[in-house]
Amino acid sequence: METKKKHRSNVILLALAGLVALGGGGYWLHHRADAPDLPEAVASAALTASRSDGGGDVLVETARVARTRLADEATAVGTLKSNESVVLRPETSGRINRIAFQDGERVKKGVLLLTLDAGIQAAELQQAEANLALARANQTRNEDLFRKKFISPQALDNTRAALRVQEAAVTLARARLDKMQIRAPFDGVMGIRNVSVGDYIREGEDLVNLEDINTLKVDFRLPEAYLNRLRVGLGLEVMSDALPNERFSASLSALDPLVDVGGRSISCRALLPNGEGRLHPGMFVRVRLDFGANVDTLMIPEEAVVTGSAPFVFRVETEGRTLTVKTIPVRLGQHRAGQVEILEGLEDNAEVVTSGHLKLRDGAVVKRQEA
């Protein structure tokens, strides 16, 4: 019995070994038929690398430097801010007994917005006023007695000092009572309140924001190269993605005297009239400054510029029937719709490489790629 089991196991192992051998052989024959010899593949790759390294012409795409009339302007992105903005907070603790505004309501400067329970403060004012009345009566009586020489000058001085103390006490009590009322510090639009009547609020707790949005501030930055061309009063155009078909006019109102060291940029602020309330604080906007002139300048596609420690381009040179490239450092100006202004380095109608830079070096032989 045991011999039969061993025989059966040997048969199964031999069958499995045969299947593995057949599968491996089929896999090798299949791939051997489709693939080239390994030495040939290596030789082909080496030949391709050799050609890319200068053994053959490098295919490139090129473009010509074009002279054009360019509007003298600058663009930037900015943020809208309220002309005036404040979060109203109480100067003393207390319980709210009246809210005199609606969320989002326009209010005038000085209007009453909110009051706290002022029973104690009102009582303190009444007490101070009663003490003041008594001090005034004593002062009047002592002045009469002094004229009749019934009291000394020192006694009269004491009475006058007591009167001044009571006058100060009334002023203090009235100021404490006034602090139980919160009024609008300027014309504006109320925000959304965070409290209700009956809430006990503590000193300095946020109640509601008030925003003056009739005029908005536009804060943005420009490169320091524009510094000598900026002036207060310069007009600019503001655009918002939320209102894509509209343009808003603003004027430059202030320049930060400190140039940002990290970005070498200038902080600018413009004022934007917003009487209709179409725009809101916090919105992202695009800013365009028009310096009022058209400049005759040279432009090339942005993809022709190779960036590094300093920007440069590959200019195509003609030597008989052979085309080579030369590395030319350039100084860039404005960017417009995929084009970049060339301030220095290239002349009109020069030919530059726009595609294929990775295979190029100074003096490499190139061939224009047919469209």
C-alpha cells in the first residue's frame, strides 16, 4: 500500500515538472521571436544617444523675433478691503437689554446699536449729582460767610475743593453710563451679530462687525522696477472673476515707502468707489495700470526663454547650409498672452529655438522641424 502511494506521488511531481518546462519554453520562444538580439538593441540605443549628443542634427522648433506696439502697462493681483472696518466690542461687562439694528443694515455714524442693562450706573449718576448739588450749596453758603468774615480762607478753599471732587464724580458716573451704550463710529453696513437680547457679555467680547464699503481699498504689489513710474492719483482698472464682464475704475492713493526685501516689490493701495455695493471686502481682483503710452518693442514666445541664474535663449545661426545655435543672454520685460518682451540681447527678425532645448548646447547643429 505504501509503495503505491509513493509511486503515485512520483507521477504527480513528474507531471508538474513537465508542465513548468513546457510553459517556460513557450514563453521563451514567443518573446525570442518578437524581440531583436540584445547586442543589436544596445547598439541601436547607443547610436541614438550618439546622434542626440551631436552626432546628427537636432530637430528643433523656432520662431522669429517680432517688433510690435505694446501698451505701456502693468498688471497685478490684489485684494479688496473695507475703507473702514471695526469689530464692535463692549468696554464693560453687562447684560444686553436692547439690540437696535438688523443684520446687514446700513447705519449712520452715532446711531445707537446696542444697550446693556445700566440700572446700577444710572443710580450711581443720580447719587453723584445729588452730592454735587449739596457741594454747590455749601460753596454758596461759605462764600457768603467768608464775605461776612465768619469763616477763614482755608475753610472756603476746602469747600471749593469738595465741589470740584463732586463735579468729577458726576463726570465719571456719566461716562460709565455712556459705556453701557454702543453707537456706530462711522457710516457703514452692519455684519451678522453673534449675540441676542438677554446675553451676558464680558468686556472685549466680539459683538458684530461694521464695514464702510462705499469706498473700497485695493491692496496689491508691483515689482520695484515700476517705482519711478508710480505716482499718487494714477488711474487703474480693476476686474473681478465674480463679475467677469465689468471693469471698475480706481486711483492710486498710497505707496509703501519700504520695498519688500524678500520679493523686491512695492505695496500699493488704490481707492475704488463702490456706491452701488457691487464689490465686497475680501474679494480677489486683477489690477491693470495704464501708463498712457504705446512702446515699440521686441517680443518672442515665452517658451523660447530658458530660465536659470539668468535667462537666455538659443539663437539660430546660419553657416552656409548648416544651422547652429548660440547661447544669448537676454533681459526680459513685460509678459503678454504667451509672449515676453525682450529689452536687451536680440535684434528684430532674429530666429530663436522654442522647442528642443534639452538636447542643445552652444554650437550644436540643428534642423528645423517641418510643420
